[in-house]
Amino acid sequence: MTGPRRVVITGAGTINSLGHDVPSTLDAMREGRCGIGPLNLRDAERLSIRIGGQVKGYDEQAHFDRQQIALYDRFTQFTLLAAAQAMAQSGIVLSDEERDRAGVVLGTAGGGVNTWDDSYRSVYEEGKNRVHPFVVPKLMNSAAASHVSMTHDLRGPSFTVATACSSSNHAMGLAFQMVRSGLCEAMLTGGSEAMLCFGGIKAWEGLRVMSKDACRPFSANRNGMVQGEGAAVFVFEEHDRARARGAEILAEVAGFGMTADAADIVMPSALGAERAMRVALRDAGLSPEDVGYINAHGTGTAANDKSECASVSHVFGAAADRLMISSTKSMHGHLIGGTGAVELLACIMALRDGVIAPTIGYEMPDPECALDVVPNVAREARVDAVLSNAFAFGGLNAVLALRAA
């Protein structure tokens, strides 16, 4: 009897505030560039929070025709663009039979928030009595997964995961498990979010966790998170199949852990995060000493940053002293349900290129975050294994473990 199959990443695609593809995004991460800036959206003057990691220079008409735009919310558009990049890089060719065993699992928290926002304006502000007939299929959280599966003729398990800020990691973890178990040969997986509209920002303002000027994870003078938007999508494939066809392997997905705090709807628990990391390490067959880098959840809020650092210290013990941990949200913002997918790019860069993305905006040491947070400047370092953390409202935790190919 053979053991679990190995799962590798053979394609990646993205569009986010740092770039419209993977190379430009990784260049920005290497250079410590910030994609956060003033928001360009309707009624921005009515917002208290006027910054975000907005995708710049994006023209939907350059990518989609009128009929498609009527059917694709912004989060779906981003997903389709990222998925096309991932499939092109992977070069994967599926037989008709294999298409029945290849699918799509994506994460999003808000789904078609722009469509909700526009429709509410039509009905309540403009007094219209009807909305577009495609509003429901456009705004539903599963829309992106459906359109990706149709575009690439993937007929296996296809669905959307919505676990707030852990959505992408949960989606990728489930895709990993489906390929590892033999249920599927390959999966398109990742996540997307497009909440940067008036209603999306206004809702988050109510939580009073947003910064008005910058995202400074782990810095003692941090003052909150900053939202971003975009998508990242990956091709997960069975290792031997990928090798046999000569595919370039970007990294190996080695393990996955998920837990629930079962404690509070907004306050994170260090214990829940700790258990998720331990499960991921055990699932991957890794010890704490094997891991060289963690892409942190690192939102820039006091509650998250302190609890995450405490949980890392508990899990890694003495090994935490040589561990690098950074938050790329300082550059691209918090993509909520899509954030783990964009952050996985930093993990792949660490494993493939030996470049650790920095935590930019770091100004003042915090004794409660006394780890090596790779402040402000990227670092060259060889690492063989990494973790990617995602900890969500509601205490829903998801951690991916990756190895170098």
C-alpha cells in the first residue's frame, strides 16, 4: 500500500496592488515597495479611511467584453486573470478523463461586494425599482470558482471557501488534500477579494481597526490594518505527474493545519494559532528547526501581532531565535479572503530565490513582538521549509507548510 501522494505547485498568477503578474509582484516585494496609497473611488471624501492597496492602472475593458463585464464582478475578473496566468505558466494539459478529476477551490470573504454596492446605490440612492438580471450570479461568492471551472473546462470538485481572512489558506489546504488523497489529479486554487468600494470600506470603518496612514506590522507605533484587493491563483499538481511531463516545479506543498479558537468572534487566541502551526508541521513531517521563514498573518493591529508572535514563540521555542518572520501586508494591504494566496507568492520566492520579503513600515521595536521580522529591507537567505499563516475573525486558523522543490 502506497502512502499519500506528494503535491507540487507548477503555476502561479496574480494581480494585486504591487503588480499585475507574478514577476512584477515579486520585484516589488524584493525592493520593499509599497502598493498602498490614496483610494480612487466614488464618494471617497465621505470615508474616514482613504487609503488602501488598490490595483492601479486596471482597465476591465482591456480584458473582457461588455457581456463578460455584465457578468463578472471585480473579484471574479481578478480571479480569471490570475488563473489564466497560472495555467499558462504550468503548461498543464489534461485529457478529457482527467478533466473530471481536476477542479477549482477558491477563497473569498466578500465575493461580489462591488456588485452589492452598485445595486444598493441603484435601489436606495437613485430610486430604481429594478436591478440587472445578473446581479445574483454576479455577486455570489462562488461566481469566480464557477467561471474559472468553465473557462478551463475543469469538471471535478469546484467550490468556494469563505472563512474571512483565512479563506484562501483554507481553500489551498483543501485543494492540497484532494490531490494528495488521489481524489484529484490537479487543482486550480487560491483566492481573491475586491472590497475597495464605498460600502466595503465603510463597513470596515465600523470595526475601528483600520489605519489612516500606513500598515506597520510588529512596529510598536502600528495603528491598524489597511485593506487591499486582488487575486492569486496556483496550479496544484501530483508530483510524479508533474515530473513526468517536465513541468517546472515552483515548490512542494508539504502540510496543512486548521483549527478553531472557539473563543471570540473578533479577538484572536494565541493558543488556536499555535495549534494550527503544530498541526501543519506534523502533517508535513517537519520539526520547528526545519523551518526558516514564516509569512505572518501580521495585520498591523495590536491584538493580532502580539498574539501571533506569542504563538510562534511557543511553537518554535529556542528555534524562534533564528527564524525569520515577515508580513507582506505592509506592502500589498490585507486582501481579507484573498490575502493568503498573494502571500504564498512570498513563500515561493523564499524557497526558490532565497529572498525573504521584508516587513516595511517598521519603525519602533515592540518587546511583545521580539522576533526577527525582517524590517524594511529584503534579505537573502536559504530556506528549505516555510509556513504561511492565516488567522481569521471567528477564530478560524489555517496554516500551510511548503518545502523547496
